[in-house]
Amino acid sequence: MKTPKQKFRLYEDLLQAQKQAFLEADITGGEAQQVVELDQARVGRLSRMDALQAQAMSLATGRRRLQHLQKIDAALGRIKEGDFGDCLGCGEPVNPKRLAADPTVTLCISCAQALE
């Protein structure tokens, strides 16, 4: 009989790959989050506005990336603990197709619909 970790090895590999991709994107996205130069003699008004907008978008993307990394870490923790694939709402198994679409989900479709 397979242990829970062996049973969900595919999901663990997928989650680890997603985590690595997010961490690499975080490294490259840090440049856009740098402080915007406000010296009008060096940078025009429209260029500063573009830079501020790019900075705001980069910060928002970084926050979403961090939230998703937290979901990935939580899913990896559930694999380690043997709780992966169980709905946190009702305790029933989450449909494998739902897990394949998003291995970070924590609720079965019935519990997720009840929350909406």
C-alpha cells in the first residue's frame, strides 16, 4: 500500500516546480519595485508616472506571488502530514480532477460552492 506521500508524489513535484518558478520570478521582479526617481531634471513627468505605475503593478504582483507561495507551502505541508486531498470543510476527499487543476485547493467543490 502506498503511503500518502508516495500517493501524491506527482502533486508534490508539481507544487515544487511551481514554487521554484515563483521564487525565480520574485528575483527578477524585484527590480521593478525599486524606489522611483522623482528628480524632474533627470526624468520627465510622464516617465515618472509610467515608472510609478510599473512599480505599483510590480508590488501588487509580488503580493499575489507571496500569497500563492503560502498556498503552495501549505499544500506541501498537507502532503507531508498525510492530509493532502482531504477537504478542510467536510473531510471528504477532493476530486482528483480538481486537485489536478489546482493542487493548492483546500475545499471540495460542494464546500467551495457553499462559501460563495
